[in-house]
Amino acid sequence: MDRSLITQYSFRKNLPLEFELIDLSLLYEQHGDKLTSPHRTSFYHIIWYQDKSTNLMIDFEPIRVHSNSLLFLKKGIVQQFSSVKAKGKVLLFTEEFVARHSEAFTFLKSTILFNDLLETAQLQLTAGDLTIPRIFESIKGEFAPDPDRFQPGILLNYLHILLQVSERMYRQGGFREIKKSADLDYTLLFRDELESHYKSVRQVSHYAGLLNVTEKRLSAATNKVLGKTPKEIIDERVMLEGKRLLAHTWLSVKEIGYSLGFDEPTNFIKYFRKHSSKTPIEFREQFTK
């Protein structure tokens, strides 16, 4: 296996739509080795765990998933499934599939199910509520042997309904909601810009300029929403990618530092140790023993 990069999977190219519903047990049977190894994908997951509780690792954070619950995984995260096989359904889709419907795409980009700044969204279903199971059945039924021109739009509408119903139930479940505000808007915009530029830019002034606000205003927003300064958020994003590359690739410390915008290996080593109390090599050794 090439470990010069973190293993990333794209959507299957032989499908007519970038939208697929799969039995979780079949996914384990066909791709168990891939699921249980650290990887990231260029598409979204909605996983319905039906029969048992299980564990996942999402960017070094253990996630306990309960029986009869939905887990929402956004694209780009590094994920690792448990080796314990579970029964359920997996809905896979890309942004490109959703983008054909502007309202659904706007909802996807803003829904707390994939954009919760505090945790990975998990929705516990109740035994008596058949709303979600019926939507899954409708999606399954729409995958006819001879699809017609209406199928893509119908599937997209079902997905949109599934996300809307799930968010309503998630909000009713008492999750820690960050209330909508200008501060939240600026924080989300900052996060999006950071995702595009964190490898090359670590100056708060640059991101404030992109958002056309002062550094003070940006700092007030992130402190109000997350209790962190913009600089702390920048450092956390750089460190996350550094940890990902150290744990899941064989790239040298020099190569990793350079890919994250550090001209000298010593600068990256000092930066990493400052923010983790470990050197890059000490951190890597946790995953190579």
C-alpha cells in the first residue's frame, strides 16, 4: 500500500449516479480491510446502524455509535471503522449529486448534521418512529432495474427530505446548539477559508482580510462561538493535518513540515512540540509500536 499519502477513496465511477444505498454487512464483506484502516473519502456518508452498538475513530477521536441510530460523516475526515461487523444501511453521495438542486445543496452546506462545530452528529432513533425507515425504503424502492429520467430527481428529493427530517429530530434531541448569529456566520466563513488556505497561511490578518472584517471582530466571533481565538483555530487545523500525516503515512518529518508551509524542519518540530508537548517523531511512535 502506498503510504506517501493518506488513503482516499472517490465515488465509484461505474455508477450512473453519485448516489448509492448499500447494506452495511455487504460493505464489510466486500471492503472490510479498507473500512478498518484509516482512510478518507471525497463523498458523504449517512450510516444507519441497526443491530448493535459499535465504535469508530474519527480524526483520533473515538466515537461510540449506538444501536438503531444514524451517523453523519462529512467528506474529507480521516475515519476508521470497527472490525466488529454490524448490520445496517449506508447512504453514500457526493456534493455534485446534490448540486443539481440549489435548495438541497444550500441545505447540505449548512445543515448541522454535517457542520456541527462541536461533535460528529449522531441521531438516536426510537423504536416506534418509522419515519426514517420509511424514507430508506422509498430510496431503496426507487433503484428500479430500468431507471427512467425521473429517478435522479426523485432520489435527490428523498435525500433532501431525509436530511430535513433528521435535522428536525436532531434539534429536538437536545444537542448543544450554537445559535444562529453574525458571530456564527463569521466563524463558518472563517472555517471555510481556513480549509482552503491553512497549508500556506497562518496569519489571522489574512483571513480577516478575506472576510473583510477586522482581526478584533473575527476574534470576537470565534471566541463567542467556540471559546477560541482565530490563531488557536488555525493552529488546531495545522496540527490536525500534521498528526494525520504522521500517523497514517510514511512521509518524513521534513516532507510533512514542507507540505504544511514550514521552510525548515526545525521550525515544524518546534511548532508541533509547542502545540502537543511531543515532537513529531514521538507522536508517530504511538502508531508504529
